[in-house]
Amino acid sequence: MNAAPSDDHEVTSPGTLAPGRAPGRAARRRAARRSTRKLAVLALAGAVVALGVALFGGQLAARGTGELRVPAAGTTTLLRTVVFAALAVQLGELAGARLAGGGARPRGWSAPAALAGAAGAAGQIAVLAQVGDIDLATAYATGDGRLLLLMANGFFAAAGCVALRRPALALLPLALVIGAEALRAHPEQYTPEIGTALTLLHLPAASLWAGGLLYTLRLMWLRRADRADALAVLGRYARMAAWTLAVLAVTGTASTLRKLPSDTILTSAYGRVLIVKGLLVAVVCALALTARRRLLRGRLDAWTPARAELAVLAVIVVVSAVLTVVPDPHWVSVRLGIR
């Protein structure tokens, strides 16, 4: 793939013109601008789709199930999506720093991601107060309010660690964020400790998979002139992703068996959303295998399916947020007198 020139020096690859020849430079600049515009349009379209899924996904999934309407479900889903994305960006950069090795690294996004995560957690407290028709002080005093406040403060602390140029220290407040989210994700009356333990494993693994891929692709683009280096970065990420996928498969399967009665797979919003998520995960796995095959052949276009994989992972983040907001599927089974 031809590389776009950097601001400091000209980069060439096989098949491109020499640095001193203006037509080659101009052609590469035009190609880079076209690629940037195309990515911007795709990103905008993806953002619109994600927004629609977050705001209306739960409502559509619950249509015809007879389940009670969840107040402010769309707003809550959107805020939880922000929290999940913030975790993915931060954990992905922390892992990416170890995968990068020597050489140039992309600008960090951890600090703005942490601030966005804090806003997402704080926003959920405001929603909690509005839905419960209580003031913010009373909302803070509830169990959910305290956990959300802990999450917001954890994100702020993580942003402070990055600002002080000690990003590795952000692992401690981020661990508090994950712990608080695990305690409040889909509150259960049955074996909540098992659900909490599964989330403690599932959430960081999912964040590393999505966030690590985002950082890897940014790193590959920065080092695209050195084909061997770019492929080595993707290879190191692929090895890490294999472990995260194994953790996700085990914890996701266990969580599904616990939460979803077999008689409500198609008759509950949770079951329907979970089916969509499962199909998306299957697509992601297929794309990851395609990227790995190209990587083993030494082809730089391995990042093409990897980019598509990242796009689908972004949709999965939104769908996962929807999954935490829809009603507990056991309610449908109990209501119908099946269990």
C-alpha cells in the first residue's frame, strides 16, 4: 500500500515514485485526502447508527414481549455506551503501550476518554434522580448512586494519572470502575456474587479486545511505511486477542446460561438482543480469522479486515449497553407461569 507523506520527511514504498518527484508526492497526498474523507464519512454514518441503536434498540427489542417499559432506557444506554467506550480506550492504550515496542506512537486518547467516562457515570446519577423524582443528594445516597459516584471519581483519578504522566497508575482507579460496574450490572436476586465475578472478567477482556485493536490500527497507520514493523504490531495484538476471546467465550456463555431461561430466548428483549450480539460476535471472529490469515502471509492489507472488525466491535459495545438496560428475562418466564 502506498504511504502518505509525513510532515517531516518523505516516505516511499515499493512501487511509488522517488521522494524528489513531485507527481508521486501529489498523487499520494490526493490518495491520503480521499482516504481521510472516506473514513470520516464512514465514521459519521457509524456514529448515527450507534446513536439510533442506543436510543431505540431496547424499545424495539421489547416490542411484543409484554415486558414493562424501562424509564429513560435510551438515555441510560447511551451513557453506559460512553462508559464502556471510555474503558476500552484506556485499557487498550495501556495494553497497546506494551505491544508497541520501540518507535513512534500515536497521540494518547486516555485523558479525554476518562473525562468522557466520568461524564457518562455522572449523567446516570442525574437520570436516576429524574426517574426516581428525587434530588441529586438523595440519588447519591442510593446504592446505585454511590456506585456511579465511585465510577465517576475513578475516571477522574485515571485522567489525573495520565495528566501527571503516570498512565500505568490509572490501572488502580480503572479497577475500581470495573468493580463498581460489576456490582451494578443487571442487579440480580439470584446468586449476584457469580454475576459480579463473571463481569469482573468479561468487562476488562472486552475492553482490551476492542480498545487494543483501536490502538493497534492507529499504531499501524503511523508506522505504515515500515511494513515489517506494522505487521509485527498486528501480530502481537493478535496473540493478546486470542486470550481475551477465550475469556469472553467462557464468561459470556456462563452468563447466558445463568440469565436467560431457554423459554424466553425469543420472547424477551434480553434474549433478542443477545441473539443480535451473538451474530455480531460471529462476524467479528470471521474478520479476525481473515486478518490473521493475511498476517501469516505477510500481507499489509491484513489491516483491512481488522478495520472492519473494529467497526463491528463498536456496534457490539452499543449492543452490550442495551443488554444491561433491558428487563431481566426471568420476569417473562415467571409471568407466564413457566418457571
